[in-house]
Amino acid sequence: MEITWWGHATCTVEDSGVRLLTDPLFARRLAHLRRRRGAVPPPEAAVADAVLVSHLHSDHLHLPSLARLARGTRLLVPRGAPRAVPGLVRTAAVRGLVVTEVAPGDTVAVGDGVRSSGVRVRVVSARHDGRRLPFGPRIAPALGYVIEGASRTYFAGDTGLFDSMAEEVGPVDVALLPVGGWGPNLGPGHLDAAGAARALALLAPAAAVPVHWGTYWPIGMDAVRPHEFHAPGEEFVRCARREAPKVAVRVPSHGERVRLP
């Protein structure tokens, strides 16, 4: 099983001959944010059998990035997303994307069984305000996903810690956990490096990769709490060493592919 981190919450997970892409964001600039580290992902980053969208914030459900997907790509989105984001319906129709609405407890099979052995994607809860901001209706939940193939990989999306996290997620081999954000402060419903390490202790995977850090930052704020941009990855390594010393933490650079258990 291999993971490529393209920056922010965007990863390609390759397992059992299936390519899954998480929260694709291929923009150099998004509103007041600009990409400060790592090149914009190349065209092959948009190649996937299925795309997992965790929630409706525009840095996770980014319509121009979805428009780069090949026709026929399957798109898993929170139940209610097409109603909350009409542009998603238009983008899917123009690009020929196959939209599947999901909610916690659902399981979706991905892979054709010919060129791959296929995987299952299990949908789990997240604790995050996942509506389309700033004024979107609160009708679609924020989600996490567990990819079950040769390995079990948990993509948390955006989330805070919650009591039933370990129970809902279940045993996993790899955890992709958010450890930062795109600004000098994190609001509720997020994990910082220390919180992600506590989540790691609850989940007890064999390996972990920090995501959602060190990529985008508000324009004109380079000097405002810059450690919140640069430090979360290595801070997560330090915190994980204390909270979950048996977990192997990998911190890939942008565009780097790593092989995990």
C-alpha cells in the first residue's frame, strides 16, 4: 500500500490495484489563501478510481479541482452535498462524474475486480462543522473514511477528538490525520499536532502520516505565527513519540510517495 501526499488534505492512496484520492485541491490560490509550499500537483494526481470528499468546505470540496477528474470517476460525498452545493451537480454533469452520497455506517465497494482485487470504503463520523461556508445549510455531515484493502487506512478529513472515534474507526493499519490548518489559529472541530497524537494513541495503527498542514496560508500573513505553518509535521512526530511510541510516523514532502504496511 502506498500513499502520496500532494499537500493539504489531498492524498492518493493506492491499495490492491485501486487508486483513491482524498479531498482534491489542485489550486495555486483559493480565495485569500495561496500555496506557499510544494508545486501544484501534476495531472496524474487527478487520476483515481474514486474520490473521497470529507466535507463541504471549499478547501476540501473544490469544484475546479473536481473538474480535472476523468469522466466516469466515482465521487463519494457527504449525504446532502448536491443539495447544499448546486455547483457540484453542474460540475458532475459536465465532467461525467458519478456522484454517490454517503453517511456514517455506509460501505461502498471500489474496483472492478478485473485489473484489481477491489477495496471497500467504510464511512465514519467526524466532529467538524462541515457545511459550505459562510452561509451554507447544515444538511451534510462531515465524514471520515476507512479504506479496506490489503491494508486498512483511515482518512480523518477534518475532525476534533470524539469519544467514539476508536470504536467507529476500528482497527486500522495507517492513519492520515490532520495536524494543522491554513491560518494562525485553529477553531473547534480540528486537531492540532498534540490532539492528533492523542487520537493516534486511541487508534493505535502501525503507521501514521500527518496531513492538512504546511501548504496554504493567508495572503499577507506570512509573518503572523509562522510556526503554525512550518512546525505541525515535526511537532506531531514529537508528540506521537510521547503519546504513541509504537506507531511509525512518516512525514512525506509534497508529492512524495511512501510505502506503508
